[in-house]
Amino acid sequence: QHHIIAYSGGIDSSVVAALVHRSRSPDESVQAVLGLSPAVPSDQIALAEEVAQVIGVPLEQIPTTEGSDATYIENSGQACLACKTHLYSCLESIAAHASNHSKRLYNGTNADDLQDPTRLGLIAADRFDVQSPLQRTPKEQVRIVGRHLGLPNWNYAASPCLRSRLAIGVQAVPHHLQRIELAERYVRHSLGLDATHNLRVRLLSGNRAMVEVEDGYLELAKDGLDQWQGHFLDDLEFESVDVRCFKSGSVAKMVTPSYEHQAVAI
């Protein structure tokens, strides 16, 4: 059997990759697959490579095709479903080309994720029969397992794709995503925040940047606003920049899913 993990370098998919890799039988193969797109920052790719090496699991990096999907670009509430549909289509294609053995797909969905109504990517997982070994395990317990397994990212803050920083209706195009990546890197360096701290730069309507930091860094971030103006407005071409307290999913919106599966060739 060929086991393929939808892998991001985050702690959830890292734990799944480690457990599947450790529990495989001699006649089974395991592969972690990282989808590459403008929504995946370079720092995340480097982390994914590092953690895969620690685990000892083979890592394949593949370009994904959601960037050409009108539903994804429109970002009206179903971009996550569109993205995961493309990702799992790519994984199925990889499995079909890899061997004649049966295949099994996995993701890192945990118990907390199942309580989030904005995670429409879970629908795509069901459609592609993707297994979620951590679906009954809360995030904090996943971190404990990751620490026990010796994974270097066990206490890293969650880092969802850059598209999740876009307010509903702000198009998911490379220019927007690249500016967010650069802005987050700049702010993280300015505040001296390592990967264990939550940080988001949201792109709101009207090309407005909103920096979100943990409560303990809010005053420090506000003090840095004047210093950041030049970089955000002149270099990154935002109309404005402001700061508020971090809230996961602050620009997400729950919608009724209607996106239909589209076959993807790789």
C-alpha cells in the first residue's frame, strides 16, 4: 500500500507523517506531499523540508493549480474548498503514477478543526476519502505527541496559507499574497517574534493592511506603526496599515458550499 500525506510542515500533518512513517510495514511506502503555490510562504517551505528530514519521510513538492480556478481567485467564501479539491486531485494523480499498489490519502485535521464551520476543505477531504488520524485529538494533545516524537515545530504557532489573510471578496492573486508574505516577515522581524508567536497581516477591502498580534505585543506593535508606514505604503503599496489583537479566522466567513469537483491533471 502507498500512503500519501497532505503535508504542510505544520504540527498536525507533521505528526501524521511521523506516525504513518513509523507504523508502515516493510512492503508499504510513505510519501509526504507539499503543495506549492503563492499562498505558501518560503519560510513554511523551509520548515516543511526541515521537519520531513527529522522524520525521515520522503518529501515531494508539487505545484498546485488552484491559482487558475475562478472560485479560488474570487475568494467569496469557497476558496478553501476549491484549494483542497485541487490539492487532493494532485495527490490522487501522484498515487496513480507512483505504483500499482492501493493508495491511502491522509491529512492533519484535528478535533478542534472539526468545530470550525469555515473549514470547507473538510468537504473536499470527504469527497476524496482522505483519512484524518487526528480527528479525535485536540490540538494541544497533538502538540504533546509532536514533542514526544522530537519534532522541532511542536510548539510553533499555527500558520495557515496566506490566502486565509484575505478578507472575503479580496481576490486571491499572487500580487496580494506576495505582499502579505513580505509584510509578515517585516513585522515579525521588527517585533522580534519567533515562530511560536501568532502574527497575521490581513488584507482588507480598499487595499488596507491590518496587522494582528497577540495581546501581549499589541502596545509594542502600535508603537511601531509610524516606523512601518513607509514600508507598508511606499514599498508594499498598501493604502493604509493599522494594528489590532490577533483573532484566528477574523476575516473568514461561513458560506453554504456549492463548489463542484474538478479533475486536475499534473
